[in-house]
Amino acid sequence: MTEAALGLGLTAVATSMAWLFWGRSAIPGALAFGLLATAIQVAAGAALRPALARPFPELMKRWGLGIGLRLLGVVLFAVAVTVDRELFHPLPSALGYVGVVIPLLIMETRLLR
């Protein structure tokens, strides 16, 4: 299963859980941050794959880029929740981001084997 397909599936699960726990108003935040996490993971994986056959410093540089992208997602989460708390409720939005990025990050370790 590709990262994008798995990310979309996890986004659907996280959004459904947010809807069940917090109601319809939780859907936009969970959906937006689940999709953001999927996009970040796909970009990080695309940056890392070419460096697997290269020297270690290049691999670490590409790995660091992926970690930086994930940190950017956390910053975007903080900004969105601060700017519009009605649209991006904190817990559902966090569920959308963390519930997608963490399983995808764990799945990325399969790439490094």
C-alpha cells in the first residue's frame, strides 16, 4: 500500500473518530490536518528515497528535511488553532495530524530496511 493511500485511509479513520467524539464541527480540523500530514509524509518519503543509496551525510540531510517538514506541520497546527479555534478545534485537529503522521512515520521505517 502506498503512503498516500494509507494516509488517506488514516485520515478517514481520524476524521470519523473526531466526528463520533466531538460532532460535525470537528470534521474540518481533523480532515485538514490529516490531509496535511499525508502530504508532508509523501513529500518526506520522496525526499528520502533517492538518498538511500547515497553516502550517509546525504541520507541524514534528506532525513532532516523530512523531520523539518513534520515540525512545520506542528507549527501550522499551532497557528491554525490560535487563529480560528471555531474551525480548528484543538483536540480533533491534533487527532487528525498526530493520528496520521505517527503511523506513517512508523511505516517509513520499512523503507529504511
